[in-house]
Amino acid sequence: MASYFCPCPRGMEAALAEELGEIAQDSNSLKVHNQVPGGVHCSGDLHDAYRINLHSRIASRVLMRMAVTGYQNENDIYDLVLAQPWEDWFDVDHTIRVDVTAVKSPLRSLEFTTLKIKDAVCDRFRDQFNKRPSVDTKAPDMRIVGFLDARQFTIYLDTSGEALFKRGWREETGDAPLRENLAAGLLRVSGWKPGTPLFDPMCGSGTILCEAAQMVQGIPPGARRRFAFENFNGFDAAPWQAMKAAVKVNPLPESPTIFGSDISGDMVEMTRHNLRCAGILFEVPLKQIEAQEVKAPTEAPGILLTNPPYGERIGVRGDSTVPEDELATTFYSALGTTLKQRFAGWTVFLFTADLGLPRLLRLKEARKTPFFNGALECRLFRFDMVAGYNRREEAKPKTV
């Protein structure tokens, strides 16, 4: 049994814990433990690490804890890392990369701490084999991750390799693509389930649509890529292949339930291409149309979820002489009118870093949930499009 830490986009911890609980239903050993800012702790055997890597849409990585200790200086960290049996997990010919994150650590230099960890791993191999592994910061075979808080140091071996949001299908992106695991987390937080109509009217390169379509089809997020654990010493491919073979894909839907559009024809074509690369075998209707001109794609209400553009992306076809803030005001005012008039009964979710968006839309949000897109603080605004109840209250003149 091993302890694992699964980092995720900040704000998605509860969604990830829920997802891990669902994944654990197919395992007798996987246990989900506590949520902490930036991730979820869990435990299980090595096959559970395979399972999470294959099935988690929200985790960024699956880190296996090697050891933990209290520390006072970098030498304590060096000693702990030197004592770990790295040779049990990988060979001296494998390349390595070391990353360190810290919260309230008294140590002055994370770069120096990173160097001490790298030296300890290399010294361990040199003492035993008179040879040391090479460092490769771009495409390493093995990633070693250190985490420091005010009192404790934890050292992890990354079982994932490339970050899990890199699903292995994306060939093309737009200017500001949403990461796949963040898109999947937004879908879960919105309450969307396969079969419910879903519409992204500003789909960009189609990340939200691809994630949703893979869920409809039953394609695991890790089905199309390789993982670091496949390079571990003594890796037995049979259980891993059996785990992938046990995946049961869903019947293809008979009629479309996922829809997208974008102002840019190039983005629509990119989305179409990305859906093909993601293995989607059913129709996802896409249109080139401005967001403020769209209509509800189904008679039955559903969920509209989108990551609205900002800055110059709003003015793809706009007048370049119009100031950016004026373009945004005009755009969102028209979009708010469209939502009120054409999406009665729908639940609308807008994910944005613009915290003043409801005011621009002239809509009152039912809920706002904070999330981070990398270091950028964002909100997922929810608007319940019930006629007559969603208009922002205008300031009323006082009566004497």
C-alpha cells in the first residue's frame, strides 16, 4: 500500500474527491482521505495509481509518497532523499527532473533545495553503480517532486509523467485554451451529466465539448497516452492492459445532445479536428456564429457552459477603432439580452476572470464559485434563466 497525493486546479478539490470516490468503487484498496488546498490525499496499491491515471479527469498528477520528515535545513532534506531506494523504481539510465513547491517554508531558496534533492538522487546512484542519472527538464523519464510546508518535507515520485490534462489527443489549440482537467472539473461542478443538453457558444478550440463528448462515449481521459509508471522497474504490463481492456464504452447517442459555436470559423474547424482526435464517433453540431446571435439548440432546457473571451478575442470581427472596454460592454450587454430572451429554463455557467461580468450582462448570479486557472483567480458564475427573476435590480430613485 502507498500514499498518494493528487494535485488539481485550486478550487476543484471537492470535485476531485468526489471523482476519486467514484473511481474507488472499482477497487478494494483505494481509499480517499483528506482534501487540502490544491489537491486530495488518497492511498492504495500500485494498481490504484494506474486506475487514477487512467480514469481521473480532474487530477493534474498522481504523486506517490516516498517519505516525509520534519526538517530544519537543506541537509535534512538531502539526507531523507539519499535514503530512498530510488534504484527499486528506476534505472540510472533514466533521465530525471526535480520540482519543488512550498507553502510557508522558512528555507530561503527553492532553487537550492531543488539542487540538493537532485544531488541526493544522483549521489544514491553513484554510490551504488558509480554512475549517475542525467537531468532532462523537458521530457524526463522520471519526475521527483518535493513539497515543503512550515515544518515538514515530503518527497514524491510522479507516476503520471506528463501532466494529466495532456490527454494525448490535442494537436491544435486556440490563443488561450482551457486546460482539459479544468474543463472537466467545471462540467462536474455545473452538475452536467451525459444525456443533458450541453451548449458552449464560445467554444474556442473545443476543450469543454471534447471532455463532455468523451464522457458521453465512455472514453477514459488516459486511454490515449503513456504514463511514467510504464517505465518503472519491474512494470508488469498485463494488469495495466487488462484494466484498459475492461473499459466498456457507451452506446453512441441517437440524436445530438452536445452543441458548440464560435465567432471564428478557424476555431470551429479546430474544434471539429480536436473532436476527431479525441476519438468522438457521434455528431457534435457546430456553427460559426456570434455568441449574442445564438439560439437554444434544443427544445428541452439544458446547461450552457462557456469560458467567455476577453480583450481582443471579443473583437475578432469588431471595429478595431473601438476601445476594448467599450467592445466588451456592448458584447456582454447583447449576450445578456440573448440569454434572457432565448434560454428560458436553461442553467448558464460562465467561467471568467472578469469578476464584474454579471454587471455587464445585467443579470443576477445565483451562485459564484472561486477557482483558479493557473495563477489567475476566476469565478464560475451560475445564472438560472427563469423569466422575470434573473434581472439585476436597477438602483431605484428614493421616494421622500
